Amino acid sequence: MPDAVIRTERLTKFYGRARGIVELDLQVQRGEVFGFLGPNGAGKTTTIRTLLDFIRPTSGRASVLGRDCRRDSKAIRGRVGYLPGEFTLYENLTGTQLLRFLGSLRGGVDWGFVETLAGRLDSDLSRPIGDLSHGNKQKIGLIQAFMHRPELLILDEPTIGLDPLMQRKFYELVAEVKADGRTMFLSSHILPEVERVCDRIGIVRDGRLVCVDSVSAIKDKSLRRIEMVFDGPVPRGEFADLPGVRDLTIEAGRLRCTVQGSVDPLLKAAARFNVTDITSHESNLEEIFLALYGDDDRAV
């Protein structure tokens, strides 16, 4: 990818003997929405904090927007919008006071755009932050990440605490970032969210990147559960050796199986008989993730 906005090469971080990330090789292309997934403790936040030079790697290299993450960290942060997973605010300030303060640190922002974002997210900037619910604090976190129209947004669990309506508003903002040709790096536990907004995803486990591909390609590799009903008995031998077919059962003209990859061979075989009904359940991203990694929810 010649136009990589994020690039890591054998990026490694250990905390003493404890593993953070190990030899992470990753590229995120300009203009894409990239989802970064993994169980708790897998290394997602360590990766983000290393990219932003909040922590230093043990070995390896990383660049953001074509600049070295360590040498050019100040310049990088001026071009990035960031929302951490644990967003701490000055609770004695109002939303307006906080955002004006953060905007001044950036050399000024378009306050009209800030107010537009607040209106879209139904955020009351006049109230003291300490009086706000978690979801309303999260809205302010999103506003500060988006308000300077950054080239790259790095968001760690951005919709935690938001109700479904506000989640849809967030998806609209993501679509606008993509339409502008800007880039988003999104870490999330909400797999339907990633499936909805991301172009590609990377899956990290035990500090190592184990998979990078488009959402559609990963789903194409997944299992589909298929049930077919025929108008009479069908011979098992017609289906038993088809590529990708497993867990095959045929009873009283009813076929059940799972298929990995293309269902074309199964459909062609079934077409030789009279099919009266067919049901197909395609795995969503959450089912694929759980099938690959189980219910692994270890703490950081």
C-alpha cells in the first residue's frame, strides 16, 4: 500500500515481562475505515498508544501520515483526532468551556462546525460536565475528536454509552469522513458496528496480528448453515463429498449441513432434484469472531 496512513513494522511492546504487542506489521490505507478487533488484553489499546507516542515501543517502527511516530509525534497529533477508550474530562467546566480550551490548543477551530456537531449529537454544551451521564460525556469526546476535521481519526470504543439513535448519528459521521477521503482507525467491541462501517478489519490476539482482510472476505470464509427440503428422498452420496460441505445429515428428504466458502457446488447438486424449500443462515461478524476465538474476555 503506497499511500499508507498508518504503517507499523515489527512493532513490539513489552511491559517488563508482560506482553503488549509482538512484531505487529500493519498498514492502513488512506480513505478507508479500518476496524481493529480483539479480546480484552489482546493489545489494541497498546497499539493505539504507541502510534500516538504516549508509550514507546520496545522495538520496531511505526509511522502515521508518513511521519515517524516518535520523532514527529507533535506534528502527528495536530493532524489526528483521538478518542481514548477511557476519556477523562475536566468536570468543573461546561462542554463549551472544555471544547473552546481544546480548540485553542489546536490553534483555533471552526466554532460553527462545533455547534453543528453538538446539535447532531444532541449535546448540551452549556451544562457542567460533572452533571452529565456517561453517554453525554461520550458525545463531548466525539465532538473534540471530529471538530478540527482531522486527516486521521483514531477512536477507541467510540459508541460506548450511546443510545441507538446516537449510534446512527455516529455512523453518519463515519460515512462523511470516508466521503471526504479521510481515514479512520476504529477499535470496538461492538462487532455489528464494525461490520456496518468498516472496509477492512484486523484481528489481534495475544499481541499478534492474526488476520487482516475485508469484512466481506472474512465472511466468505465463514460457515453457512443450510437446510434444504426436497419432495422426496435424495441419496446422501450426491452431497457427501462436495467441497466445503460438512456436518451433513439427510433425513426424510430434509438436508442439513454447514458450508465453508462457496455454496455453488451444493446448489448445483441440489438442482438435480426437486427442492421445495431452502434456508440459509450466513454467519455475522460476531459469530465468526466467537467461532475463531471463543468467549475470551480477559481483562487488560
